[in-house]
Amino acid sequence: MHSAFETEAIEAAIPITLVTKASWEAIRADLSATAQQFARASNFTGKAGHCLPLPAADGTIAQVLFGVDDPASCRHDRFRAGQLPGLLPPGVYRFADTSHDMRLAVLAFALGSYRFGRYRTIDAANVRLVPPADVDIAAISRMAEAAALARDLINTPANDMGPEDLEQAARTLAERFGARFSSIVGDDLKRQNFPLIHAVGMASTRAPRLIDFTWGNPAHPKVTLVGKGVCFDTGGVDLKPASGMLIMKKDMGGAANVLALAQMIMDAGLRIRLRVLIPAVENSVAGNAFRPLDIFPSRKGPTVEIGNTDAEGRLVLADALALADEESPDLLIDLGTLTGAARVALGPDLPPFYTGDDALAAEVARCAAEENDPVWRMPLWGPYDAWLDSKVGNINNAPSNGFAGSITCALFLQRFVERASNWLHFDIYGWTPTAKPGRPEGGECQAARALYRLLSQRYG
């Protein structure tokens, strides 16, 4: 059970009443005269995010009023309850009513309890929640713990989260659930035909690698997850400016979220044969770094001309996707922190996803809405595929016109997927730039909960 939850002190739990501006008058009328006066003196009006503990006669907390958004508001935040762990005094609490979405409120509370304390002591409030009886607390804990894993991995700086460290995190997870683990490291990547992964990572003193583990009954449907594991991205020879490099420790966010999703799948015992592939590299600058207009073969065969060394994520994913595709999985999913174009189009909180299957896209959208894990479908617009043509190789990794960068990245990756029955590509950000309820500033778990719901409903 997640550490934010309590199951013992149910009778002593302090009730939290969720209030909207519209419901405040009716809720206030049911309070004692003293409580009404205290709320009036505290200027509590049910405004979203406002928290008011009401005192009992003996000075303890009798109950808590907490303002949440009106569901009809365009600013309605379904994770508003994620603010509570940072607002409440130490104690054990419970939600007093069920007129709101209690499952998401409990999940938000758990997600909002996250703190990253690897490098300094965190004085987190001792606040725990007694979950409602009809909420599946095991499922909520599973999601919250997976989100914490993704956040921890992304928040860890690159000096402690290089390719080898990322491999160790994946190995620890695989061993926990009895998965079969292997990795291909350094020059062995070239010998075993992963030339693009090797090219991107060869300039770093920390050897590139392809992490690979499998779990589950081989007779079950094959679901393969591929995560971009660029542990730090300088941009390579096409060097990023300092401002663009500042949070590039998060460029392994696709790998972190794939591991979070894998943890949920294995913990729930879904009826799938799971495979996880993570190309883990550091895109560094050195005398042997790959250069603009270099040409490399790919695992699948087509030669790739390097239009930009800062479009390295799609290169490492291409070789990993080609390997995944060779065994014709029923569902192939890749996640990566790939393009600035996706952020320009949709911002940091709404990752685009791509698939050629309309029915699958509708499933993803529904599951994302149900989990408050927003994603937005973007088109695999075929006419733009011509922009990837190279005059000297089979394909260029980065068109020079600067248009539709997230779409052309997806089209590039699509060229390496042929046999999979279905393919989903997510261009995530993996980072919360400004703290929001349930989403502290820093590394973020994106798309993983939506995908877990999708897979649970298909293979639960």
C-alpha cells in the first residue's frame, strides 16, 4: 500500500469536505454557528485550492473544508485534491462525501504526496488518507508507486543516471518480477547490428547499450514497450544552447515512463507477454562524435543521413523499434521525449500520440480521459513523408524546412515498423515546469497511466 494511505485509524480520521463555490452556501448552512463564523472570519468562499481546518471545542481539528473546481469550469482540475498533502497539518484524514470523483481524488492525493529526497532531507508533512471503501486502493497504489519510479529516475541528475545506472534500474525492476534480462553494451552494438544506437552514444565515456527484458507467458499476446533512454543530450555537434541543455537530464523520460508502465503491468499480472527495450545512451561531444551529413546503416537496412545530431532520439528508437518489430508483436508502443515541436503545438502537459488505427486511437483517448492522463492524437500525415528523403542516403533524420517536427519524427519512426499488428508512438515531455495539484515541479509520469488502463481493459 502506498505510504500516503492509512487503513487502521479509520474512526479517528478527520473528515475533508470538498467544496465548490456553487455548493458552499448549502455546505455552510449545515455547519455549526461557530464554524460558520470561523469560516467567515477566514474568508473561506470555496475557492479552488483554499484549505480551511475547522477547530473543535478542544482545539483539535474537527473537519477540513477544501475548495475544488466547478466541473463546468474550463479550468477544472480533476487532480485538485493533490494539493492537500502540502496544505494539511499532520494527521490522518478521510473524504467526507462521495459527490465527486473519489477515485481520481484519492489518486491525486497519492501523487501529490511525492517528494524527491535523494540529495537533501525533505520535511514532508505526516499526512495520510483513509481511502473510501469502494476505491480499489491496490490499483491506486500501483499507479502512484509507478509514477514515483518515473519521477525519481527523471529527477536524478545525469551524473548519477547514465546509461549504466539506467540499466541497473531496469535490471532491479526486472529481477523484482522474475523477468529475463539482458543488455548489449558498447561495440557489441555494432557487432550485433544496432549501428544507430552505437553512433549516437559512441562519443560518451559511458558506453551506450540496449536494455532488453521479457516477462509473462510466451503464449499470451505480445506487447512490446520501447523507451528513449538518452541520459543526457548535449545536442551533439549541433550543440544546444545552455538554456536548451538545462533540463536534458530528463531526456530519458521515455525510458522512465516505459519502466513505470512495465512495473504496473507486472505488478497487476496482466495476461500478456511483455518485452521492454530501452536504448540507453549519452549524446556527447567529442572527436569521435557523429556529425551532420554522416550516413549510417540502420538495423532494418535503410541508410540514414544525419540532418541534425540533435535529432538523436529517433535514431536510437529506430534500431530498437526494428528489433521489436521483428517478432511481430500484437501491440508495439514507444515513448520518448523527442521534439520541441510537440511542446510548441500542445505545451508541456498534453503529449501528442500517433497511430494509424482509428479504433485504437479512440481507445487511448478514452482511457486517457478516464485516468486524467491527457494525450492528444496527431496525424501521421503521409504527404510529409517525402520531406524525409535524402539525396545520398535512404532517409534523413531531420528535414531542413523546420515544419511539423513532431509529425515528421513520427513518420521517420513509422518507417521502422512493418510487422507489428498495431503501433502507438508518444512524443512526451516527461517534465512539469510549474507545479500543479498532484504534479510537483520536475520529472513527470506521462501517458503511462492511460496506457496501463488500456492494457488492463484488454488483457486484465
